[in-house]
Amino acid sequence: MNLAEVIKNRRKTLAISQQDLAEMAGIGLATIKDIERGKGNPSMATVSKIMEVLGMDIIYKVHKTV
């Protein structure tokens, strides 16, 4: 699953509207809509705000060393 699908699925599971998510995260509704459509290019700060509201964590993982 990509970021857009994860956010949309979790939001729907929690029965939160896009408008409510935007308000709770302190970001614009258009940003939420763009992200869920896969059109947005949100900053990590924006993604972090959304994930906080959705009760999720961002995990950084090294796949391989150089």
C-alpha cells in the first residue's frame, strides 16, 4: 500500500471525514484531498501531523547499506 491508501483507509476505519482530519491535523482540506488522490507531495511535517491524528507512527528503515 502507498501513503495515499494508508491514510485514506485508516481515516475511513476511524470514521473521520476529510474535513475533520484536516481540522484536527491543522492543515488544509485541499492537502488531504490531494494526498488521498496521490497527487500531493506533502512534507514530512505534514505527514507527521496526519499520522498523529490517525494514531499511527512513521518508521524509518534502512533497506541496505551502501
